[in-house]
Amino acid sequence: MDSQENKPHVFSTKPPKGLMVLLILTWINTLFSILSTLFTLIFVRPKTEDLAKDKVEMAKSIVELKKLGLDSVVNLLERIQAMTEALQPFFIELNLVNLLVLMVGAVSALLMYRRNILGFHLYIVYNLASVGSIYLFVSPSMVPTVIVVTNLILSFVFVLLYARHLFWIRGEY
């Protein structure tokens, strides 16, 4: 009889390398974004004259793009500008919501690291909230579809990447 058969199988409590890479990427992204949002809330206040300058610069860019026949890019920039202007009155509220959503993302990664399946479910909520929180402040018609679809695709890819490691998070070997 082989001596290996008599030994109990020991499973690693360390996360798989792929999961650790995802967790670290999530922590880097969320923590950097949390610090950036806090900095914005504390030190940045949009000024009317700065917004007017930005609008003029955007108008110049749009004129140049129209000359080049890039109508779809022009349409996207015009919609982004309209959305940005509509968000200005909600500067503090938008940043506070973003802060909350980012905290959920960081906590979800921590819970997954600790092998708590709730972390995976919170990660899904984090991704959906990060895509959908804009709708708390502006009409859906103002949000360019390409932005939403791109964010949803990226979110879906990362959820699938995390899902590959559910066996470890659940403690299933």
C-alpha cells in the first residue's frame, strides 16, 4: 500500500494565485478610487467659470470632429457634456454615493479573501451599483449607451473571473 494513500489530504487555506491577483486588482482600484473621491470631496469644488471654460473647449473639439466627419464621436461627446452638466448640482451627493459603492467593492474583496461567499454576492452588487448609480442623478436618456454597455461587459468579465474561484471561497475542493 502506498504511503500517500494513508495520509489525509490537506487543502491549502491560501487563496489560488489567480484569485489573489483579482483581489489585489480590486483593492488597488477601490482604494485608489476611495482616496481620489475623498480628495475630490475635500479639496475640489467645481467653479462656474471653470465649467464654462471646459464647455468652450469641448465645443471647439466638437467643431473639429464635425469637420472630420466623426459624427458618432460628436454625438457621444455632446451627450457626455450634457450628462456632466446635469450632474453638477449633485456634486457632493454623487461623490458620496460613489464612495459608498467603492467601499462595498473593497469589503466584498476582503470577504472573498476570508472565504465568505457573501463577498462574491456583494461584488456583484458593487458592479451593478457602480454602473447604475448614475441613474440616481440623471435621466437614463442622458447616459450614453456605449458607456453603460462597456462598464457592464467589464463587470461581467470580472464577475466570471471571480466565479472561477468559487470552489475555494466556499471551501469546496
